[in-house]
Amino acid sequence: MVVLSASGFSKSTLIDAIANRISKDNLKGVVTLNNDALETSLLKVNSSYVMQDDLLFPMLTVEETLSFAAEFRLPYSLSKSKKKACVQTFIDQFGLRSATSAVIGDEGHRWVSGVTPRNLEIM
């Protein structure tokens, strides 16, 4: 999904509401997808909320970052080998194979051109 509008038109508020980051006491209405009410549990499984500022560990490599994310985002019941396979699939799907051992770095020292930290935060 992409939300585009001029500055000040509450894009962040809309996304926060959809992502269930605002108390239901402060909201009215129903979020629907293809005319069906969108359940919070379904949204959590099929989406990822990326903050405006990068929240990555600058000393980790791309592969370490994705492995760390997999430990928290993938089901606890999934074996380590299956989680590792998911990480490798993600790396291939996003064309990150050549950057797996690159250190992420910080704002002043970005690690690899053509790939942004957003790619990693999506996982």
C-alpha cells in the first residue's frame, strides 16, 4: 500500500490507525480490505510497520540483521533451520546476496549503494 498526500494531511495518523497503533477508544469506523473487515491478527501476520527513523543495529551485517528479525517475526515454533531458509529466500528475492556480509553502518556511513535500510526493516 502507498499513501500519498501533501504534508499535514494525516498520512501518519491513517497508517497508525490501520496498524492498530492508536487506542480503539479514539477511533470510529471499520478497516476493510476487499469489502471484508480486516482483523487485527490478520493484519499483524501480513504486514510490517516501518518507523520513519532507521532502527537497525549499525554494527551487524545484512544477514545478521535479517536473522535477528527472523527470530522475532517468524513463528516461535519454526525451527532454526527453517528460519535460516526463510532469511536466505528473502536475501535472494530482494537481490541482497552480494551484500550479505556488508555491515549496515549508520547515517554517516552507509554500507552498500542501491540498497536502503528500509529493505531490511520490512522483514
